[in-house]
Amino acid sequence: LKKNMASSSSARRRRLQYLSPTEALEIGGGGLSLSPRVKLLLTLFRSDPAVKPIDEWKLKVALLDFLRSHPLSLSVPDDDLVIRRRPDLHKRKRDEPVASGTLYVRDLGFLKSENREGDEEDEEASRKRFLDWRSTFVDRLAGIDLNLEGVKFKMTVEIPPADDFELMKKSWEDYYTSQLLDSRNYILSLILEQGSLRRAFARRPDTVVVRGVPSRWFAEPRVSSKASLLVTHTIFSTLGKIR
């Protein structure tokens, strides 16, 4: 049993290490999975001096039509595009945005590819294909102009910092390194001032903080609706060794 468990754990680590950016990862065996998606932040500006009120619904419909038509031909459900009008538009300056939004692209199956032997691409090739497509997609969206019943808009598109792994990793390392140094300085000051050592902890870059999710996701079925330490450990051990 121990051998099988070790083998299974090793297989999960290998699978996570070589996971494609377009591939979902099952965690914990209880029906939970981490699913890939592209998230974009949209900002809309008026490109003419019109003062006609903003119609969020028409903006959304126009953007969805663009996303679903050739050459993008993306499968984007209505709920995965949110457009919100900025408050106090009558007080805005001419160069300030009139609306903002969020776009999710979850169906990335079209990015999967096979080599000549019929095998799937390796992780590096798959990641490059994904990043190249995302960059091109952002450029296309950022370059469009919308004309709704004579009212013209231009749009900027941004990838959230949390979706840029390398940038996020560096940010984590810089932040938590400073936190660790601060905690060490704090402990040293306690020793010097009080002659005693108190426990102080700093979060590391590999710290995972989970908030706002249903506790039943981490519960044992048919046992309790409360989170179980065993189930929680099983789920997160899929991502790596728990310290």
C-alpha cells in the first residue's frame, strides 16, 4: 500500500510538472479540478466627443459578436464577459475611461496539437503555443474600435499580474524576502530588548491562502459538511509537498 501510494504521489508530481497550460488538473479525487482559463481586464474609452449615455448591454453584445465571429471564433458564454459603466461619468475628463470589464476564455481546447507521430506536444511547446496565442489575442482585442449607433469607443486590454506566472513569482519572492528579513529583525530586536525569543513567522512564496470557497469542497462526503483536515491535505498535496 505504501509503495502504491508513493508511486501515485510521484505520478501526480510528474503530471503537475509537465501539465499543459490548456489542461485541467484533478485534485483530491473528490470531483474538484483546477481548470485553465485566460482572464483579461478591459477598459473602454470614448473616441469621439459624444455625450450619449453608455449602454453596457449593447457594448457587451458587440464584443461577444466580435469574439464569436471569424477569425477568433471563440466559445465565450454570456456570463464570462462583464461590462460595467464607470460611476459619475458626467464628472469624468475627456481622456478618462467610461467603462471597464472582465473577460474569461475557458475553452482552450483549440490550442491542443499533436506531432507527426500523433503524440501530444511536450509541455514546453504547448506553453509556447499558449503564450503566443494569448499575446496575439490581446493585441487583436486592444486594436479594435467599436461603433454603437454612431458612438465610438476604443479599448485597452491588460493581462492581470496574477496571470503572468514569472512576474508573479518574482513579486512573491521580493515581497516575502522582505517579510522574512523584517521578521528576523523583529526577533533580533526582541532578544536585544527583552532577552527572550518569541515565535514569528513569515509567509514564503509557496504559501497558499484560500478564502471565500465553500467548506463542503474540503469535507468528507456523507460524514460532515465541515472541512476535513485529511481531505484538505489530500487536495493540496496534489500541488506539491506540504510543509
